[in-house]
Amino acid sequence: MVTKMHACKKYQEMIAAHWFGDLTPKEDHTLMVHVESCDACREALELGANTLSTIGKPVTPELPEHFWDGYWLRLTQKMDRNKTSERRAWSVELPEFLRAQWSPILRLSAAAAVFVAGILISRVWWMPQQATQVAELPQPSPNYKVVPVDARTDDLLSRSKVLLIGLNSLDTESVKEKEFSFAPQRKASKELLAETAELRKSAGTNADQQFVELMNQLEIVLLQIAHLEAEHDINAVELVQTSIDREGLLLKINIEEMKRQIIPASTDKSL
Amino acid sequence: MAKDERELISRLQSGDVAAFRELVETNKRRLFTLAYSMVGHVQEAEDVSQEAFIKIHRSIRDFRGDAQLSSWMYRIVVNLCLNRRRKKSLTAMELREDFDNDGVIRSAPEGDPEQQTEASLLKRHLRHAMQKLSPQQRTIFVLRHDQDLPLKEISSIMKISEGTVKSQLFRAVGKLQQALAFYKVE
């Protein structure tokens, strides 16, 4: 039918309207005039009308009344279920919404949180590590060993330094002119020698090599002092001064004292 | 718009449950039939029609009365059906063979057994014939043939021109005629 209607496309719409009674009397008359002279349109009009007559009404299923009676109940139940699921969906979708909408904010917050956490962690873990590194700073070489220190060592170094400074700063020219007794220096030197020997013995083989060398050089100078003549032994004093300067003994004592001040007391061990 | 319809809309917009029930009871068959014409399955058609009523209930406050209430409701059904079709991406919108197995009890046609058999066969063949229509053609045919909606209203619902409605209607009837050609009207 359709294939026969190519030439009369403008009347197709009118035929469709005619089938369902949607044409005005005037339009209907126009169509009837056309179909009288057009076999294809007349055939389409008649076949379509016969088809609709065959089909009858309706083409949709006739459902039993109990189906319609329960419709309202089923609808209200569905509405209740939807409300419940919407509440559930809201609880699920809210985080999704926040993730989607607040994503940049959340990302920045997360980055800030990680940054702050990093600072805190570094303070807890990294700072003690720094302290350890500082504690290890005095070790100039792998062979360096921390010298066990105690009050006796500090006292020895302090008193030795005072003794050496006193003699090193002595003006030998003025000594010639006045009577000068070295008895106190000799006495102090002998006491220091005794303590030095004791410290060297206590340190044993574990003692720091630099400390041992310092003790050796100090011991030599102390021996020189201990053997000074009681009065006006200017030549011996000059020899002591030369030894102090040549060995840089005062400098080495100062370094040793500084080293001991840096080392925490907890790491100290008695000799 | 009729006065009764305006009053009903006003009551619906104020949240009157009785008004909503009145709307459902008045239109449930028409919306179901339209949905069935598009989805071809009783249970699915009921789902669609109920979804439509739920949507109407939610959106009635936004209804401004630019179109008839019935047109607006039909349009909702059409959109729901089209959305389902897109989601499924299947030809499931076509009428299905298993309609008789939906558990729906239908009244037997009156008349002698021979007429009953012939009517049953015609229904079966008609279902086959309806499958040959496009969803748009089927919807237009149902709206006009079953629902008796004016062409102008169908045009509004389908958002196509009235000329296209007539053209599609002509083609739909043509396809049905070809499919049911062996039936001869006495």
C-alpha cells in the first residue's frame, strides 16, 4: 500500500486523519474527490479502514479488575520504598557529592594535613637524629674515640693549663732582677704528674690517641717544671716555655676541654 | 483548561492526598495503556505508570498549566519509556510474546468457541504486527487508536508536528495492514 502512495504523499496525512475522523467535512470532501480519481489512494484508504476494523479496540490488554483495585495500594507501597531508598541513597551519595564538589578543597586539606604531619614526624624522629649527629661531630676520623671524662680529668686539664699559662707568660727578664721561687709550680707539677700517670693507667688501650698524646706531652712539660730549680732557674723556665709553644700544648688542652664540653655527660665514662 | 482540572491541580499542588488518589484512579488505565504500548510488558508497564505518578506527585508544584494536565502526564510516561529504552539499549520495548504468561487473567471473549479461537488468534497476530512498528509509530497509534487523544495533543506529547503524527499514523496502519493481510473482514 505504501509503495503505491509515492505519488500522493500529500494525501497520506489526510487519509490517516480520515481513518480516525479527524478531518473537517470540507477536508473529507477534498480527499474523496481525490480518491475517486486515484486508485492507489483509494486502495490505501480502504485497506487501512478494513485493518482498523479488524483490529477493533483496544489493542492493549484487558486486565482484570483486581489488578486495578490493587493499583493504588501498590503505588503507595512503591512510594514508601522510594522514600526509604532515597534516604539510603542520600547517605551514600553525600560522600560522593562531597568528593565531587569539594574535591579541590579536600585535596588541599589533605595536602596540608600531610605537610603538618610531616613536620611533626620530623620533629619527633629527625630532631633526635640531629642531636645524635651533633654528638658524633667531635669524632674527626674513624679512629677517633671519645675520651672518657670525669671530674678528675677536667680538673687535671684545668690546673695544668693554669700552670702552663703562668710559666709561659713569665717574663724571664724580670725574673732575673727579682728573687723568684718556683716551689709552688714544682709542687703543683708533681701532683699533676701523679694524676696524669693515674689517668693514663685507667684509660688503658681504649683511650683516645690524641688524648694519650696530650697526656704524654703534658707529662714531659710537667717533668720539666717539676725539676726546676727552686730559685731563678730562668734557663729551665725558657725551656719549658719553648716546649709549651713547640707542642702547642695550651692549644691542645683548650681543644680537649672544648671537646669534653660538647660530649653529653651521659656518654661520659670514668677512666 | 477546564475549571475542574484547575481545581484538581490546585489541590494537588497544595499536597492534597485525596486529590492525588483521584488523579491516579482517573488516569491509571490510560497511563498504563500508553506505557504498555511502548514497553510491551504488563509488569514493566505498571512500573512505568507508577513511576510516572510518583514523578507527577513530586513535580506537580512546578506544573504551570501551559499544557493540559493529561498531555503533561502522557509526556512523562513517554519520557520514562524512552529513558528505559536508552538504558536497556535493547529492542525490549517491542511487544513481547509472553504477554499471555504475565499471570494476568483476562476475560474470555463472548460468543461461540470458533469466534473465541479466532479472536485469540487475531490478538496473537496483532501482537506480532505491533512489533513491526517503530516505538514512535506504536506510541502514536496507541495514543490515537486506544486513547482517543486528538492529533494536536499527540503532537504536543511527542513533541513532533501534527503532520508528522498523521504521517506516522498512516505508516503504522500500513504496516499493520501488511502484517494482518490474511484477515479478511466480512
